[in-house]
Amino acid sequence: MIPLVDLKAQHQQLRSEIHSAVARVIDNTQFALGPDVAAFEERFASYCHARHCIAVNSGTSALHLALLTAGVGLGDEVITVAMTFVATTAAILYCGAKPVFVDVDPVSRTLNPKLIEAAITPRTKAIVPVHLHGLMADMDAIVSIARRHNLVVIEDAAQAHGAEYKGRRAGSIGDFGCFSFYPAKNLGACGEGGAVVCNHSELARHVALLRDWGQEAKYNHVLAGYNYRMDGIQGAILNVKMNHIEAWTDARRAAASEYDRLLDAHSYRRPAPPSHSRHVYHVYAIEVPQRDDVLAALHAAGIGAGIHYPVPVHLQKAYANLGYGIGDLPVTELLAKQFLSLPMYPELQPKQIVEIISELKAVLIAA
């Protein structure tokens, strides 16, 4: 069996480092925020080429706090995509705002800038591009539109740790960048975690206040805030993993190159990053007709393929009240029917990739 993601392989390599870091936090009893979280914030801000990082308890919380700090509230509209995990939409709704979905570009699979201006209304407050699967959206075009219309840009970079667009890191281009450290991410905690990065000191201060009950000092609450603090243990673990993220990124990109080489002569669509972008391959998704049959056959052959995402947000039952239906986002809907995620993680071996592609080709010939 070749799994879609192999967290055990990574943990085995770092077992002693992680256990030592966790033991230190326990011995020091610095369980909420504390020095390990502060050290991680400094390192991750530098990694993202940003001035500030505020660590929180999840990627969803990061989005929520960025939106609130941007002034998004009741009755506002936020332009985003439906080809994403539901957390992007949920964070907008937490603010009392309305998500306005725009279709994605069929090649990049990210927010299509050509469709943004038609979606802008007097209520529009922000744009949230999602850097899907590890590839950044077309940020120059998006930021240009946002500036013309006085809108805030919040990058959903939950899948794009270390990704680059024209030499600039994910999270550093918009007004805010929001990351998740869910265990399966390119940089994953041993539990939940997230962060907001930005380059504006006052905005960073506002996010930091909101994540810790709005406290300027202990028991001095200047804002109505939230309990969104990162655990000290997760900060310590992420500090350990920061030592390895670039090597892991190189390994993911090498695995993607091997997939590309083996798939080159075939007709199904592969990820197609532009030359100016650094794709970090959180997911390696191809597009396959009759995807569900192919997925079932791969599972039967012991290949742990998956789908990111089978039902786009605008067609989820939980969000039916937003008023969207089948046909509203045709590119998104086609991708949801055809996306097939192949196993992707730093420890994936070339011989495993050969086996995966061999099985895939056999399945497609038989289909």
C-alpha cells in the first residue's frame, strides 16, 4: 500500500527531536504561547519574507482574525473561490459577511483575475485568493484590481508554505497571509495550528490582540477578542520542523518532476505552474475523466489516491443558503469531477512513483 500522505514516515525521522522539544515545554510549563511560540513566529515571518507573524490555533482562526482586522463585518462581501476547503468560506461567514464566489482559471486552478471586477459591488470589502495545492494565484493582477477598488487582499496560503510568485513568498504580497499547520500540510504541527503574516505593524498588533482575548496586558482587555492562542507544544514542534521545510519542499518538487516525466506522453492534464512561480506541491492533482472509477481501481491496487476537492463549496449542502447552484462555476465544477490527487509527501520514493504511474496507466487503459 502506498498512502496518499505518510505522516508516520516524517515523525519517525524527527522522533527524538520532537520528543525533546515537547519535554522541554512540559518541564517549563509554558503551555499557551510562551517562548517557543515567539521563536517560531520570528522564524516563520523571516521564512515568508514578512515583517510579522502571529501564531494562532488553526488556519481557520488565522483567516477569521485577518478578516476582522481588515474591517470585514456584517453585510460586507468578500470575493473568493469555491475550489477550496470550507474553512475559507466559514471564516468569512464568522464575520457576518457574505462570500461571493468567482470561478477559477482552468490552468492555474486558482482565482481567475479576469472575473473579479464583475463580482465587485459597493459592499465588497476584500478579496481572498486561495493558493491551491501549493501554487500561488496571479497576485499581481489580483492586487492591482484590489488597489483600484480600495479592497483588502488576504492570501489563503494554507497549502502554500514557501511557495513563490515572481520571487515573492506566499503570504507576503497581500495585506495578510494566512497559513494552516494542520498535520498533513507542508509544515504540519502534531495537532492544530495556524498563523497570520503581514508587513504592517499596527495590523499585526491588532491580530495579536484579537488572538489573546484582546488583552493589552493581563486582565486589561482593550478589544473583544478570542481564545485563538497557539499551544507552546505546537510552537516547539514547528520550530523543529522549520529546520527541514526547505529539504522537504525540494523533495516534493523532485517527486512532482518525476510524476511529470512519467506522465509527459499522456493526455491527462498535470499541474502547470508558470515559469515565474515556485509550486510547493502540497497536492499533485491530475485531471482524469471517469475519475471515480479510476480512483476506485487505484485503491483496489493499493494506491492511496484522493480528491481535493470532490464537492466545491458552492454546492455543499451546508452553504446552500448562499444561493449558488450547478452551472454557476463551470470550471470549478469540472475540476471537482476530474481532480485526482496522487500520493505526495517528502518521503515518497522514485520506485513508488513508478509503481503509482504504472498502475494509473493500466487502470486508464482498462477504463
